[in-house]
Amino acid sequence: MVTPVLPHQNNLQQIGYKLLSVLNFKGKKGEEVARTLISACLWNDSVENKSRAYGVSPQTVRNYVEEQGVEVIEKLLEQVRKISLEVLKGVKEIDLSIDWTTKTWYGRPVEGLGSSEEGNSWNYATATTKFDGKVLLLAFITQVNGMTKDEVVKALVEQVVAMGFKVRLMTLDAGFYTVDVLNFVSQFKYIIAVPVGDVKVYQEFDGEYETNSKRHRRDEQVKFRLLVYSKEKVRRKKRTLVYFARATNLDLPKGEVLKLYNKVRGPIETSYRNIKAFLPFTSSTKFVFRTLIFVLAVVLYSLYTVFKGEVRREEFRLLLILLFSDDLFYLRDFLLKSIEPLINNIDLFSRR
């Protein structure tokens, strides 16, 4: 039997205190509200279901979040930035990946959304970098009504630059392929995916290309190096070539550019899958409520990245479930007292 190495108990204790401090709701039921939200994330359950388990009504949880949610969200994001800065201590230049993920909610529409006129889904955009095997989230923004794609990219880059980093390379998904985004990212070294249907080049290609946007004047068009490559796909026993395109200003061999794009951008997809693994459910239609639980899932993911390599995600989740028992919120010393025997017992068992 192979027993995983557990994080040191002092580190686990620090996680508990961090979560308690950033979810410090004011009011008589503040601790119960915080407990409900964390528990819903850890169990991947509904907030409403967990609230009953902790002796508060779903409406009480909604009231606390709607009244104090904006402030708490900022505290959560600040915690995420601190975690990433600690891991990146001493690093000055980074490779940056920018993308968004769409979260669809079923039921009544939610006001203030940007990706669906019906109001059932919206986009969360992030900027991440990979360092020492860890995918670190550096910037976060919710896309709201009227926000353009270049405004999303600019806002994320501004957050990253404000943290003191220089962008060495930027990668973006095809959803960001617009003239305005190209104009902005041209000040950096970049690789951006391009919809083949937009450039209409259906063959292997490596050469100069100029945009032909009808929304922009001739002098506003952008020139860049276009790379087009193909992959063979089999559908119903029929082999076909599917073409993909990339725009870049890098002066590297075509193969190296394509590998570099996958290397820098690929991890951001993994980060979204891990974030959603901690995302609870809710019937609330309030924009601030759903944003807060997504950002809380981001915090749990960021804490998990610190211990990546020591435990798997589900083992990390289980350890936190054990930590956040009822007594923890009323007697914080219980955190250390309860986990220490567990670690000692597992350590003794593994030596047999």
C-alpha cells in the first residue's frame, strides 16, 4: 500500500486561518454563513442544502452575501494574489495565458451578465502562469454587459503588471481574435489562436497576413505572421484534414511556435477544470452571490496548487473536509488538535 505524503499540520492550520479571515462576515450569523459556503465548495454541494446543516436558512446566507459580498470578493482575490506572489517570489518575467470560462446556470435569468442575452450564463476571464509545475492565477475579471474583448485583455494585463511582473510571452484563445486585441497585444510577444474561417487559408502556411475587418478602416488593420497547420481526424471511419491557425510576432521556426503555444496555454484549461471541481451550486439569481462562490472556488484551487505534488486534488479536499468540522469555527485550536492524531496514525500505519 502506498500512502501519500500529507502536508505538514502547520500548513493545514494556516489554510484554516486564511479561509476564516477572508470569509469574515459581520453579524451574529457570520460564522455560520462562512461555514456554509466553505462546506458547499468542499462537498461540491448546493449552498442551500449546506445552510440547513449549519442551522441557518438559505435566505440568511443570501442576505449576508448580497450585503457584504463585494467586499468579501475583493478579500478573496487578494488572498489569491498573495498565494501566487509567494510561489513566484523573485520571478520578474512570466509567460502569461489569458482565457475565459463560461458558467451556465439554469432557472431564472441573472441580471448583469455579459455572455448571454437571456441571462443564464456569463464569462469569467483569468490570466495564469505556470511555474514549478503549478498553474497560478494572477488576475481575474467578470465579463459584464458592454465589455469588449480588448477591454477584458487590458484589464487582466493591467492587474498582472501592477503585481510587478514583465510579460515575456502572451497566449490567447481564438475567442480573443479581434483587430483591437491584436493591436493591444502587439506591444508584447504573443501567440493567438485564429479561426481558420476568418482567414480562409486551408493549407499549410507560414507567412505574412493582414486583417480585413469590415468594422475598421484600412489604416487600422493589423499585419502579423500567420501559421496554418493541419491535423488528421477520423469521423465515422472517414479521414479528413482539419486546419488550425495561429497569429504571432515571434521569429521562431513554425514547429517551435506551435509547441510553445500549447505549452503556455494548455495549463489554463486544467485550472478551470480544477476550479469548477470546487464550485458549489445555488438557486440564487443574484450576480454578486454567484460571483462570490466562483471566486471562493478559485481560492480553494489556489490553496491546492501550493500542495500539488504532495497530495491529489481529492485528497486535499478530504483533508479540508476533516479540518472544517463544526468545532473549528467555535474553537480554532481544535484544528491542530484534531488533525495531529490523524497524521500521526497514518504515519504509524505507513511504517508497518
